[in-house]
Amino acid sequence: MQGVLLAPEAPPLVLEPSDEAPAQARRYLIGRFRELGHADDFVGRLVVTELVTNAYKHVGVGHIVVRIFPDVREPLTVIEVWDESSAHPVIQCASDEAEGGRGLVLIEQLVHDWGVRPLNEEGKITWARCAR
């Protein structure tokens, strides 16, 4: 019987909602993806940037918490972003002239799957699973 080597659980990244949060989340993701043996972090950087940006722009108060860990059932990596809002992100049909509103459309096309999990205590976790 062969054992499975799991990457150690890393502490989550706790962010203040600010313009700096997406860049800090990208740096955290780059390090975690390296620890998890990812050869490419491009999709992960896009995903974490969008989720953290949505959290600080649409919530704007409280902390944002980012966790990145391997899915133990499938060869996927999970990116989770927790914020204090109970409002779920919505995929928008942006017009050609719109300056925003396309991030979740991109995420939907780039990841294995994604969703939102409401929390009993407060807030929600928006998550995405990316190929390794």
C-alpha cells in the first residue's frame, strides 16, 4: 500500500478590505501553489484576484480570509474567500461598454467548478476548484 503525501495545512491569509488586498492574495496564492506542486498559477491568480476584489468592493467592511488547499478526493486545488456579507455573487450579462462585471464569467470558464457556501455564524465562503 502506498501512502499519499499531503501538503501541510497552511494558515489562512487574513486581509483588510482595501486596494492592496488582491495583490496580497495573489502573493499568498503563488506561495501556496508552489508548496502544492503546481507548475502554473495563472488561473489561480485570476480566481483569487476576482474573488478578493468582489469581497472588498461589494462588502467593504470586516476582514477577508483566503484559504488554499488540495481537494483530497480529486486532483484539484480549492481556493476559498470568506467575507462578512451574506449576499451571493451573481454572474452578470455585461454590455460591451461596461467597464466591469465579467470576472465571474471568466471564473466559470476557467475552473472545474465554483460556488458559494453561506455560513451560520455570518458571511459566506465563495470557492473555486482549479486543476493542479
